[in-house]
Amino acid sequence: MKKGSHIRILETELNKVPHIFVIDDEQNIRDILEKYLRKEGHEVSTFTNGAEVLKALETIKPDLLVLDIMMPKVDGLELMRQLRKHSTVPVIVVSARDEELDRILGLELGADDYLTKPFSPRELVVRIKNLFKRVNGTDQQALSDGWKVGNVQLLKQKRQVLVEDQELVLTPKEYDVLSYLIQYPGQPFTRETLIEVLWGYQYAGDGRIIDDLVKRLRKKMAEANSVVKIITVWGYGYKLDEEI
């Protein structure tokens, strides 16, 4: 390697343009989102169905997926099932289907956010910015060393969670919920407070999105034998407690 080449490599990594996959079978939506996201400085690849994405993932590692549910061949939910077997890449689901079951299923499969069509491309851009901010650890809280409660250790710089020295693989929003609660063990928070912390703006959707995230997080923590539990404060919200 020539002298100074390692510096150029580091500069390239630091200046890396986020690569976003837009997956939707409606061409006008793909075109509009691609235009807005490229204007924001993102690299964008578009796909018409999940089968095309699975093929692309063999060689490309995107930074975020904007994913429709209703598509031919491999739909959005099946793509999520396949994706979460090996990846925690952030996913924002966009769908014309607003039924509660679809929303809950999408979140349980590992989506980090859910938008119902029609939606404002500007709102999507804001949600992407907030999600990247948390994933990349650029928010102020992420500059601290981390926290440990019971046998759970959260490393903010690496956005990593360890249970008995074994990594707990979480989606970005699952991580954000635990990251906030672990800072204040025993202190209860309302669903509205957690929504504001996670999304950084007034969320117009159903407050039960927090319930969905907590359900998934509890399951993963239980499977990892965590002695730390997320406790429901009935009629109020949630708190983090170490099991006695």
C-alpha cells in the first residue's frame, strides 16, 4: 500500500453516502422516492419485488430499506422474514394496508417504522434522518460509554448489547427502547414519552407501536437469559427492572 493510501481509505469510509433500497411495485412511488432521497444526498437502488432484493443482497449491503408490503413474487412481509435471519439493517415499511394486524406483523418481523400510504415524501425523509441519527450514534446520548444493569451491558459507541458477554442482536428501534430504559432502571415512562424519544417528533400513529417493540424485545431478552426485565406499569407505560 502506498504511503497515505490508508488515509484516503478512511476518508472514503467517513464520507460514505448512505445507500437506500426502495422496494415498491408502483413505478410512480419508486420514482418520487428516488428523486427525494437522491436530493438528500443518498444513493438509491429501486426494486419491484422482494425476489429482486434478495438477489441484490448477495453482493450489496444497503444502509436502509424502504419496503412496501403488497408486491408480486416475494412480498414485503416474506422479505422481512428472510432479511431478519441474518441482518439488522433498518427497515421502514410503507403500505396502503392500514389494518392493525399488518402493522403489528410488520413490526414483529423487525421493521423499525411503519408509514401508511398515501404519505408525504418529506415525512419519510425526516424519519430516515432520525433513524440514521440513532443507528450511527450521532445523538448526544450515544457519546457516553454505556450502562450495565444486572447481566445486561449496553455499549453506546458500538450500539451493541451484551447479555453475559453474548451479543443480543436487536433492530435499531429495539436497541433505542432498551438504550433509553437502561439509563433509568426502575423509573416508569409513558408510551407517549418513549415515542417522542424514539422518533424525535410528534408521532401521529397508534401508540401501541411501543407495545409491539417491547413485546419483541422481551422475547429476545428472555431467550438470552437476561435477568433484566421490561415491566408493564398498568395504565401508564413501561420500566426496566432487574429480576430479584
